Amino acid sequence: MSFAHYIKELGRGAQGARDLARDEASVLYGAMLDQSVPELELGAIIVALRVKGEAVDEMQGFLDAIDSRTEKLRLPPGRARPVVLPTYNGARKEANLTPLLALLLQRFGVPVLVHGLLEGYGRVTTGQIFRELGILPATTPIQAQQAIDQEHLAFVPVSVLHPGLHQLLSLRSRMGIRNSAHSLVKLLNPFAGEAVLVAPATHPDFIELMRTLLAERDSCGLLLRGTEGEPYANPKRRPRLEMLRFGESTVLFEAEHESLRALPHLPESADAASTAEWTRRVLDKQIPLPSPLANQLACCLYASGHAADLHQAKAMVAVEACSSAFA
């Protein structure tokens, strides 16, 4: 298979490049995922896409290729849909609260799949915090399925769910730039769309792109501006929390803009041990759950079907999580 045609179309610069059709993009990305593209051509394609930017049809084609190669998980028994938390950025300045959100959902009996990287590249990962909490990663899809079915929580490295995607992600350390995989992995859903995907975006243009992709794929998702790229609401100031379902968008909580009256009680350090200890104290109700996290938890309970509506979800969180967020 020759890749010169793709490079010629993609590599004409930001103004002259042509976007690929969805089927073309699927074929090309499938070859990239299968590691069938020689290194020289692969590097050229990655840089060309980085300069041009990905169009919606291209991203749809890339996702088609990813979906067809992802290890699939069965929906666990019960009425609540699983919640999928992609965790790929880790903590740099603020403590990583993705494990707390996952454990709170588990406490309500909502199945949670957390997928991400084991490598931190200098940041504190969800996997490192889970390890401090005694939660180890699944090493096979079978282990992941058992954890979801029995414990309602599984942390699965992306290398288990999709080795090809993990390989593309790992090129960042070698090339020094991000590639399309870093955006696509946050839309990875091993439950064939039958789950609530918490989709964290990092900037307004990406929020718009993710909204379009989720809507066109009829995915159920909770879209927000992630905290340092992680899928939890900023505990100091709530971002806009938007639910996508059946192609329609509903804003469940608007973003907060006013000045804080008081800072929430947060971990003193972003390291894994300190974050894990603080997480335990929140789960034991020794520390109040920050209001933005309580709001997001209620959104997840509603979107998953654990609560009949948002009002019921708010009430559940106010009682069970011992939060003052809805007082």
C-alpha cells in the first residue's frame, strides 16, 4: 500500500491541504493502528495532520477504524449504564481527582470503566493514585470484564483495550508533538456506544468538535472542560456540564464565573500519596465533597439512568455524599 497520495493531499500546508473523506480516513488510520505504515511516512502523516488540523469527517473515519479494533466489553447487569472516564493527562499543578469521581460512582452502584496510560511522563496519573488506594490495573480484557461485573469499577490501560492506539500515543515522547490519537482516545468507548462517555476537552474549539462527534454518532456523553485535561470538574470553579443524548445537547449546569467566596478543602500536594489520602477522607465523609464535583456526580447519575431525573440525582448526592452543594 502506497501512502504518497495521502501525504500529498494532507501535506500541502494549512491553506492548501485537502481533508480526507470519511472512508479514506478510516483506511489510512486503520493502517496506522495496525502499524502498517513505514516510519518515514508515518511521521510525515502525523506532522501533516498536526499542521492542517483534523476535519469532522476525518475524525469520524479515524473513530470508525478505532472502534473496529477495540476490545469490546459487555454491558454489566443492572439498570444503570456504565460511565467511561478517559484519563490521559494526569496532574501537573492540581491534584488529580479522577479516582475520586470513579469511586463515588462505584459507591452508588454505577459501573465505571477508567482507561488511560500507566506512564506519567512527569505527571501524577490516575493509575498511580489507584495503586495507593489498592486498585490495580486489569491486564487483560477478561480481567476488565470481571472487575466491571463484580466490583463495578475497572481501571484498564489503553494498551489492553487497544495496543495500536497506545503505540500512536507513545510517539509523543519520540516526536515531541501530540498527534490525532491524543484527541481520539478521549472518545474511546469499549461498550459499543452503550455507555456514558465523560468527554473532557481542553479548549473551546475542541469542545465544539467533540460535541459534533458525539452528536453525529448518537453517543451518550457528558461534555466539559476538563481539569488539566482530566475528566473531572474543576473543584474551585464549575465548568459548563453538558449532556449529549440521541444527538441532542442539554446543559445541566452552566459554568460558574463569579468570584469564590471560599476555597474548597483540597489536597495540600498533588502527589499520589497525598491525593489518595485526601480521597479516602472524602469517601469517609471527613471532608466535604467540593460542589463542582457534586454537580458532576449528579450529572453522571442522571445520564447513566441511576436517577430518573436531575432533581433526583441532586438529592441522592446531597444525602449520600454528605455535600452542601445543593443546600
